[in-house]
Amino acid sequence: MSEVARRLLPAGDRALLVELPDLDAALGFFDAVRAAELPGVVEAVPAARTVLVRYHPLLTDFAELAARLAALTVTRGGFVEGSEVTIGVHYDGEDLAEVAALLGVDERAVIAAHTSGHYRVAFGGFAPGFAYLSGGDPLLNVPRRQSPRTRIPAGAVALAGTFSAVYPRESPGGWQLIGRTAEAMWNLDREPPALLQPGDHVRFVEVGRHTGPAEPLPAHATVDTLGPSPALEILSLGAQALLQDEGRPGLAGLGVPASGALDRLALHQANRLVGNPSDAAVIEFAWGGTVRAVGDVVVAVSGERADVHRVHRDDRRTPVADPAAVLLRDGESLAFRTVRGSRCYLAIRGGFQVSTVLGSRSSDVLSGIGPAPLIAGIHLPTGSGAGLPAVGDAEPWPDRLSGDEVHLPVLLGPRDDWFVDEAIRVLFGQPWEVTEQSNRVGLRLRGDQPLDRRSRDELPSEGLVTGAVQVPASGQPVLFLADHPVTGGYPVIAVVHSSALDVAGQLAPGMTVRFAPA
């Protein structure tokens, strides 16, 4: 047993990042954190040479937890013995030629190196079923792309640094794509759901052409299209409508994001108004929508300045001035749209009766876990308590997005030392526009001046938290929201304070953000 060096870095106000010398040390430290059962620790997420430790701020703080983590006795971790897994690959990836050029070899040499490598599953992360494979041919050490793609297909076989991986489903990502496979990497109907487990031995073999990678079996919970009465029918929706609750915290080690409502304040208020538990599932509408009562139901809409109207059966419209519970009689509708902000939340008394997936009814757009996105015409059945008189008083809504710019408090780190001093001044000194390439995974921001790095080295993948401001090589940051990947390989310059995450979740394309020290 020997002492393992470690460096402790802040990652917002609810997590810290522990940097270790290498992968074995990181796995050993992860084992030590789990065994210690330290007060306030919510979960630990191992990665290439770091362990992200999330904590509850009412039970501990950075200084106290850092002292305990610094005192842990750590032995270098070893791989558990796993199964032998063979993955057939058709090598036609978009980046195959570029990877060959970067390495100074031809494409056949890249394929030969990939198929001759002996891989082990080191850890999971990024997304459910995404496994980081170490131990391949040393030749295959390539940087991530300068700017991550917004869409990578399911089954894409990819390289980043010294790791290889397979994307379990369509998602954004910055790895270099060299091929594709038809293997389903994540399937909730399989036990365990992930094809690759820590310690497994993996071998890639070249196969002939096929029609394309098979999507994993759906991870969505079922939603009845002809539910019983009372129920709620979706008549129309804006950009998106998803069921959301407080999410799936604590599953990052499986590659499962926490997900959940982007605006927790609105989630809790809508449920409170109809008499539900605060964590009951609601519908998160982007931009607005219209719903109709099937039987008598009590509903409430909350969110950033939503314009809400009750539509009677004779088409008369009655405005709902403040967030309030509304008793909709059979056949009546509620129409609403966002006036400022991007999302509003509709709760129904008794809650929505849909199946849970991994303990939550939240729909995760990155992993595909949870109820499928809602569409017009669908009926959502309610639980007990529907059809009773409204119980919640109207409540005023705080105007959190007033003014031309939205100010978000951030804490620098964990990787602010990767950037030149001028980049810190630029981060705080210039406005950032929210671009159209933004969603529940994250907000892509654009500024006149990019954030310049001090170092152009590759950062091995490490754990991410909601609110992380990650900076790819382009220098244009991404602010991660609830459905963000569990791990990432671009440096995080700062993290939005947890008190401002609800506001960040309401930001819409075209809005302007100013970062300020928390």
C-alpha cells in the first residue's frame, strides 16, 4: 500500500474533482471513496485519471470534504475480470481518412491497429452504455475534433486520445468516427442493460457492408394513446413536450444523466398549485401548447411568464392571470405559450400515470431513457384526485429574465488553469448569445472573442456536472443542462452556481448571457 498523489479542484458549489496520476490510481481512489461512506457524498464518478465527487451542500462543504478526501488511504485499482465480447465493425467512419492523415499512415493501417488491439472496459460514462475502452494499439492516439458534432449516429465506433468507444445511440460528441456496428450497446430489456461492463475484454473485428447500425431497443416507457377518463389530451405543442420530474440522480456511474425538469422552481410550483407532491411528473412544454380535459381535471401551468387561457366548450377564452389551479370540465381546453423564457410546466392533480424507468418518469433526450416525447393526439391518464375542485391559490411568478441580458453567477474551475488570463477576462467581460443549436443537453453559446487555452493538450475524459461551462477547441463554450453527458473531454472553465440553474434552463436562442463571479 502506497500513498497516491491527488489534486482537489472545485467543480461548482456541489462537487469537486479529484485529479490522480493515471487510470489505475483513479479506480483505486474511486473504490476508497465508496468504502469510506463520507458524510454528504451523493455519488462518485470515475474517469481516465479523475474522480468527480458530488456532495450535498447542507451536509458538507468543499473545505470539509476536501480534507477528508485528502486523508483517504488509496491503493491503485486493478481491473475486475469480465467477459469476452466481440464487436463487428464496418470501417467507413466519417473521420477515418482524417485519423489516418493525423497518424501518418493509410486507412488500412488504422483498421489493422484497431482490430489487433486488446481492449478492456475501464469505466462507463458520457451516456448509458458508453464504455471507455483502454489498452489498444499505442498508434491510435488521436485528438478529439476541434468542435464536437451535434449529431453522431447510434453504433458509431470512435477514437479519442488513447480510448476507443461505441456510441450507444444518436447523440452529440467530439470523438473521431472510424466505423459503425450493429451491436446494441444499451437495452433496458437486457440484464444488465449495458453490453460492456467494467473489466470486460473487447475485440473488434472487421465485417462487410450492412444496412447500418441497429438502434437499441426502445428505452422509453409506454404512454397510452387512448387512456381512460379522466385524462388529458395533447391538442398541440410547440417545439417539444416531455414528461419530467426530479430526474434520476445518483446513476452517473452507469452513464445515466440525472435529467429532470430544467426549471425545478416551476415544477414545484405547478405541483403545489394542484395539490400534488412537489416531485410528481409534469409536462415540460417548450414554447407552449394546448391540452383538453377528458373528464373533469384540475391543472396548473407554471413557468417564465406564460400566457395562459382557459378555452370553454363554446370557444370563449378566459385568461389565467397568475400561475393558478384551474378546474377544466370535460371538453374544455387550456392554451398557453411562453412570453419570456423557453419552457412552461403543466401539472395535473393526481399526477400522470405512466411507467417509471430507473425510478423516474423523466424523459432524457440524450440517452432516450424514460417516456417517449409527447405528440398531438395522445391521452395521458391521471391518478387519484383528478376532477376535484382546485386547491391551490394563485401565486405571483418572479421575473427572472428581465432586461436585455441575463446574468448567471459562476464559480471558476475545475479547469480554469487551462486558459490564458485573457480568457477569464473575456468570459466575464463580453456578452454570450444563446444559439439555435441549443437543447436540454446544453446551450451552445457564441461570443465575439473565443476563449483561448493556455495548453492545446488533450484532456482525458472526466466527470461533468449540470451547469458546467465546457470549452471545445473552437473557444465557443457550451453550458450543460440536465441531460448533459456524464463525462466529457473538453476543459470546463467554470460552473454555474446551482441557485441559477433554473434560470439557465429557461434561456432561449437569441437571448444574451453575462457571466459573473459567484
